[in-house]
Amino acid sequence: MVVVGRIPWGRLFKDLKYVMILVIIYNAAIIYFDFFERLFHFSVPLSLITIPGTVISMLLAFRTNAAYERWWEGRMIWGEIVNDSRTLTRQVISFTNYFENKDQHVRQLVKSIAYRQMAWCYCLCKVLRGHSPEQDLLAFVSEREAESLKRYANIPNQLLQNSALELKKIEESNNIDRYQYMQVDSTIRRLTDSMGKCERIKNTVFPVLYSRFLDLLIYFLIFGLPFGLIDYSINIFLPVGISLSFAFLAVDRIAFYLQDPFEGYASDVPMYALSRTIEVNIRQQLGENQTPELLKPIDGVLM
């Protein structure tokens, strides 16, 4: 997620540099052949360009709003994950009287659930970004459990399943009552719901036909724009043509990044940073003094 208070012009120029080079060459060619070679005198009233430009702006605004809603939903889901991860740890610690409990087996089960929740957050990040989640497991779960998880298609889901099974063991040992068990199980269910919501955004692509058609309209506008400016001087023709072309392409590119909030773009939901926050919080809830540092933005981007 871009956290700087300014527009990342450098990133936009880098992403659009090849397209903008073609736009500059195209506009320069129009200038050369019309102003200097006088090979043709074809112009279009600027009002005819502004009408499709207005329509494209409305379509682009709709796409940007829809893309932002997908991004914002992803951010809201991860806010719920942060809260529910803290709640899960707090519940198993307080309900079992973790710090005063003399039953080492129960204490180990509580710690196992807390550590597994840290692993779940990191694994969910990796799965959503298309990476293998297995490398983060050994830091939080036993080698035996990590090895057994490899045979499952959905490792984050199985991690929650293992936590639910250990929660049942705690209940059977009479360290929590039935009502407390149901409360913790409800928290695990909310985490499962959040995982499903993330998978829905990940697996539901933005309507491709709409995006491709809008891109085509933008390129048609860029193609016709010079003929609406051809009656003006070179000092107006070139900067206005290039600036308007860049504006439409930049907004379209921003919408493209926002529509997929889990793909590893600079504008993505900062899942790794939030997972690190969850890890620090859970370790401190367990009474651990040594915790990793919170992730900081790199070049204005928090991942």
C-alpha cells in the first residue's frame, strides 16, 4: 500500500513509459507532417472530441469506483482478521487462566493455538499472492504438523481446523466450559469467513470485457485527440495532447491496480505488515519479551 502523502508519479511514469513513448512519437509525427511538410490538412472540431472524452471519463470513473470498492473491501476484511486474531488469543489465554494454569499440557495447547494463528496469517498472505505458504510454517508449528499440512490443498483452512481440534481437547480437559468453547469457536468461524471473503475477491476477476472495451475507447480517444488540436499552435498542441493522454492512461492504470488488492502491487492491501502486527501482538499477549520489528514502508510502499 502506498503510504506517502504524494502521488507516486515515478511509479506511474515507469508503468506507462512505453505507451507514452508511442503517444509522443505519434503526436510528433502529426506535428511534423502537418505543420512542416503540409502533407494534409485534416482537423476535427474539438467539440466532437470532448463528447466521447466525457463519456469515457464517466465510464472510467465507474470502473475506478468499482475497483476501489474491491480494494476497500479487502482492507476491511484484513482489519477484521487483525481483530479476530487478537480476540482468539485473548480468549484462549483468559478462559484457561494461561499464566496461572499448572497443567503444562493445556498451556502447550494454548500456545500452539496462538502460534498457529500467526502461521495462518502469513500463509493466507502467501496463498492470496500466489506464493507457496509452506516456508513460513516451521517458524510457528511443529515439524510434524508442517509436514502433514503439505498434503492439503488449502493450508490456511487446515490450520484453522487443527486449532479447532485442539480447542476441543482443552474443553474436554475441563479447562473451559461449554459456553466459553462456543465463544472461541465463533471466533474461528469468523476467521474462516474472512478467509472465504478474501478468496472470493481473489478468484472473482473484474469484468474483462468491460475493461478491454474501456481500454479500446481510451486508445481511440488518444488517436483522435491530435486532430482536434491540430488547428492550434505547436506550443499548445504537444503539451495538451500528451498531458490528456497521460491523464486517461494513468487513471486507467490506477483502477487496474486497485481492482486486484492481493496481487503484490504497490497499491495492495499491506497483508505482510498486518501479519507482522498480529505476530507482535500475539507474542506480547503470551508474555514474550522478544518480538520482531514492525514492517516499515520501503520507498513509500508498505507491503
